[in-house]
Amino acid sequence: MGDTARRRVGIMGGTFDPIHIGHLILAESAYEQFQLDTVQFLPSGNPPHKTDRTDGASDGERLEMVALAIRGNPHFTLDAEEMRRTGLSYTSDTLVCLKRQHPDTDYYFIIGADSLLSFDTWRKPEIICQNCVLLAAVRDGLAPSAMEEKMRKLRERYGAEIHLLQTPNIDVSSTKLRAWRQEGRSLRYYVPDAVLDYIGQNGIYRGAIPIPADS
Ligand code: ATP
């Protein structure tokens, strides 16, 4: 079977607490720049590096926010598989599982520069690299040369296929948005209107005053 028959699927994994424009722009850029057939949003169930979360939304709320954010984009889909699993969620397990279920698919795992820098601390990085292409985007103003250097090391160490995603530095994080909510500041334009409404209506992030999108 020739390469043309293979599906090209992006994976946008994250806690999405809440989902914001950084995630959405990364996913759309990957779709466009790497000719992906679709980008699958994969909210993590219980990520090992975030077990101390106390100020966050529930799993159901995070899932709903992702669903609302990607509604209307025909090449974005939502995969709740990691959330259904009990215990900690590891990207390596998820990718092995996906490859087993869909051997005709090539996966492109989309990450920001902070994830790129901490990649060696992830569980079984070599298994991740065997099962996907990594697409990394700049974040926190990290110099492209620093990213290239890290990418070179990951290629050497794990045989990673890894590419730079062309995106502007998008200065937003879920942590910052949660803090802003608690301070009563507006999240408008940092999250889609439907997500903003949902956060307001459900009093998510410590019950600050609801801010309707149409106010
Ligand atoms: P938190 O602030 O709670 O840690 P976050 O904003 O980093 O959350 P996550 O859901 O943890 O969001 O991120 C999922 C993936 O998206 C990670 O690989 C992260 O690096 C990437 N990402 C998130 N926001 C940005 C951004 N503004 N620019 C580039 N990459 C981003």
C-alpha cells in the first residue's frame, strides 16, 4: 500500500483547564502546515505532572469546554479516551493504543516549547518517538535556536522525527487565565465566546462573577 493511503492525524493533548487560543492556533497551524486530515483533541484524564491541581475545572467541564471550542471546525475532533481511563494518563500508552487500533494512520503530536524542554521527563520518550512525529511550537519567547538545539538532542537520543511549527509566540496559558478569573478579569478573546459563556454560567474557577459573552 502506498503512502498516499495513510491517514495523517494530529493529536493535540492537554489539560485544557481551560482550552484557549494558544491550543486552537497550534492545532490549526499543524493542520495547515503538515497537510493533516484531522486534529484530534485529547484531554488528559489525570496527567502525572499536574496531580496537585486544586483550582481547576472538573473532568466533565474540561471536556465540555473543548467540545464547545472546536464546534464548527470540521477538521477538529474530540477524543475522550484518556479521561475514561483510571489512573495516570501517559502519552506513550495512548499512542501505542492508537497505533494498534489504527495501523494505517501516522500521528503528529503537537506540543509547545515548554513540553519540548521537559520531554525527557515524560514516561518512555523513546516509545512516544517511535509512534508519532513531534510538532513543536514556540512558547514563552524561547529562541528558535534553543528549540533547534533541543530538537537536535531528541533526534539523537530517541531517533525522534520532530519539526518546528510556524506560529507566533502566543502569550497565554491556562494557569494565567484561571488566575485572571479569580481576580475578576475578563478572559474574552483568550477563549472562544462559547467557552467564556460556559465558564460564566457554571461559575468555574472559584465562582467569580459570570461574564456573558454578549455583555
Ligand atoms: P497550564 O497553564 O495549566 O499548565 P497550558 O496553558 O500549558 O496549561 P496545557 O493544556 O497544559 O495548557 O497544554 C497542552 C499543550 O499545549 C502543551 O504541549 C503546551 O505546551 C501547549 N500550549 C499551551 N498553550 C500554549 C501557547 N500559548 N503556546 C504554545 N503552546 C502552548
